[in-house]
Amino acid sequence: MFNLILFGPPGSGKGTQSEKLMAKYGLKHLSTGDLLRSEINRQTPLGNEAQNFMDKGQLVPDEVVIGMISSAVDDNPGIKGFLFDGFPRTKEQAKALDKLLKLKKAPITAMLALEVSEEELIKRLLKRGETSGRSDDDNESVIRARINEYRSKTAVVADYYKQFDKVVMVKGEGTIDEIFARLCKEIDKRA
Ligand code: B4P
């Protein structure tokens, strides 16, 4: 199996690049943001719990997200590999993912980390907020809270994977196609 993590701050282009990567490499895309938004739209108990955190720009509790990913992995046997987007976002989530993949004898191949300046992140998310209908995108203070959550809880996840030599930094500014080409170059070296 070929398992990738697409990593980076909110608005760094994880969702955008994932669409293109899964089409090219035939990986199963698992986005915790998309899974959570689907729970919210269906007004499930998990969705109602998650919405309170997401509306404030906070991370959803680990046990909720880990349970959700664990079921999604089990629901997809025999696939070529996973593209994890927006997960893991804490060290606890990273450890839980390692445990899960160990059972499948299919470790993470690489973590591709998109680097984007804070100014560009805020610009992109406010722009998306004009049309997305996402309540976490249309307010600058919520966007800043999400970036702070990233700095205080999520950035350390890259350090966790660095100890296993799995992290590849990729410049996340430029056109969508330029960034996609940079990501593909790194993936092809490891395929
Ligand atoms: P996510 O859904 O993961 O979303 P994101 O971080 O905001 O965005 P992403 O990086 O995917 O940006 P995108 O490509 O769309 O998370 C939302 C919330 O869910 C979190 O705040 C948290 O509360 C919760 N959550 C999710 N996972 C969790 C977890 N594991 N644990 C706990 N909580 C969790 O790009 C953004 C915009 O930029 C788009 O409009 C796009 O068109 C534009 N763009 C992309 N690339 C561009 C480029 N090269 N140039 C110009 N614009 C570009």
C-alpha cells in the first residue's frame, strides 16, 4: 500500500491538491474536514458535537476524529492506498494512525507538507468564504483562531514524522498546477 499524508495550515491547499492527486494516483481520499461537514449536514450527534468546535475555529476532540478515520479505513479494504487530508492534526492522532496502519501492515510512505505564508492563507480563506457557505471561512477572527490551533497543536505533527524521515516540505504558493507538479515530483521519487 502507498499511504500519503497531505499536511499544512488551514487554506494551504490540501483539499484542492487532494482532488488532483487522488485522480492521478488512484488513492482513496480521506479528508476529516469533509467527513465532519458531512456529519454536520446530516445533523448526526457526531456532527452536532463537531459543529460547536468548528464554528469557533477549534480542533474537534481527538477521540471523535480518530473513531471516524478508523471506520473509514476499515470500510475500504483492498485499495491501493490512502491520501489522508487534514489528518492527523495532533500528536495523539498521529500515534493512533500509526497503530491503525500497523494492523494493516501498511505504514505511511511520506508526509507532504505545504508551506504558505499567513497573509496568503487569510486571503485565500476569506475569498473562499465569499462563496463556500462555510461558517468557519467568512470571519477573520475564526480564521486566525484556526491558524493559532495549527501552530499550537498541529505543527508538532511534522516533528513526529521527521523522526522517521517521512517529511517532505513543498512550496505551497504559486498556481494550483505548479504546486501539483511539485507534489507529483516528490511522490514519483518514492513510488
Ligand atoms: P479542513 O476541511 O481540513 O479545511 P482547511 O484546513 O480549511 O483547508 P484546506 O487546506 O483543505 O484548503 P483548501 O485546499 O480548501 O478543516 C476544517 C475544520 O475541520 C478545522 O478547522 C477543524 O475544526 C476541523 N477538523 C478537520 N480535521 C480535523 C482533525 N483531524 N482533528 C480535529 N479537527 C479537525 O484551500 C483553501 C482555499 O484556497 C480554497 O478556496 C482554494 O480554492 C484556494 N486555493 C488553494 N490553492 C490555491 C492556490 N495555489 N492559489 C490560490 N488559491 C488557492
